[in-house]
Amino acid sequence: MSDDLDRLLRIMARLRDPERGCEWDTAQDFSTIAPYTIEEAYEVADAIERSDMEDLRGELGDLLFQVVFHARMAEEAGHFAFCDVAKTIADKMEARHPHIFGDEGGVMEEGRWEDLKAAEREAAGTKGALDGVALALPALLRAQKLQKRAARHGFDWPDVTGPRDKVLEEIEELAEATSGEIEEEAGDFLFAAVNLVRAYGVDAEGALRAANAKFERRFRAMEELAGGDFAERDLDAQEALWQEVKRREKTGL
């Protein structure tokens, strides 16, 4: 494995060589590569969702290449190298698992993981409770993380009643919003919906991904039942197809 990793690092160095490298690779910087890094992470998740291990192997390689790419650019700028990246995550994992690598016994105490992460943020100079929640996260996932951070500092409802009422309130405000207010009110509604889902102990990002997959599956099934003229049918006919697809799912037909 070490030989393969060394080979990959050498390939990256050659691609970035100012004289003998690839003109596309040498023209890149952190900001231009970042979108590809995010895309590759999603493709890893997609392969996992499809249980395609052959594809997962390739996508993990693509994601590793992104790490190598960023590390190479950092090394060229004199910041750090790939070995420093590996050392940093190794040190972090050992520090975050004192019950495995330290002397705290074999069981992680409840809340200990978050305490350790909070200590890391404090050591890094973060001050506010919401510091360190990445801006580049998908909006739904970031909303959930912001809410969890706030909840750890006591800013949370004690049960689902509060967030449920807030969702109903936001629905009313969205319905009454002017054209200049509607985007803000729509955002407030979505944020409140994430909070309600979180109150039920459900991961909002995962739940929406599952809902997306279900809708896509059912819509494709409707198109198949329609036999090619789905778009020409009126809404009542399309709804009838939707209900038929749901019935078939329930009965296993």
C-alpha cells in the first residue's frame, strides 16, 4: 500500500511540475479544485447509496486524489505536505478516542465526544458556539449543525411541541408574505422544518435524500405506466397514476 501511495504522490508532483507537468493541473489553485472535491464526495455517497462496491472503489480513489491535489498545492506554497495531513488526522483520532488509545477505559462516556471536539475548537481559537460550522456545507445539513450547536448551549425547546408550533407559524407567515418577503419567509420555514425533524431525532439530510429517492422511483414508475404520454395527461390522470404506483409498492406488485 505504501508503494501505491508513493506512486500517487509522484504522479501528482509530475502533473504539477511547472515545466513538464499538465497545463490544466498546473493552472489550478485551492478555490478552483474545491468544487471537484465536493463533487467527488457526493459521488462516493452515491456509490454507497447504490451498494456498488466496484464503483465505490473508484470513487474513493477519485476523492483520495483530491486530497493529494490539495496537499501538493499546499506543499508547493510551503504550508504543509501530505504526510502532515496524515499525521494531523491520526493525532486527532487518537485524541478523540481516549477510551481506546488513552487511559479512560473501554467505553466513551455520554457527551464526551462533543466535549473533546469543543476542546479542539477552543484550542484552535474559536470563541462562539457556532464557530467552525463550514459555510460550504449543503444548506440543509448546515442548518441542522447550527441547531445542534445552539442546543448544546441550552438554546432549544424541551420537546417537539415548540418546533411543531414554529413550523405552523412559519407556514402562515409564508402564506402572508409579500413578493419582497417571500424568499426570507421560505428560508425561515425550511429552517423551522429542519428543527422539527431534529426534535424527532431524525437526520434531516438523510431523510430528504430518502424522500428524493422515493419521489424519483415513483415518478419513473408513473412514466412507465403511462406508456410515453405522461406529460399529455391532465393532473387528475397523473394523480391516478401516482396512487396506482403507491398501491403497487404497498402490495408488492
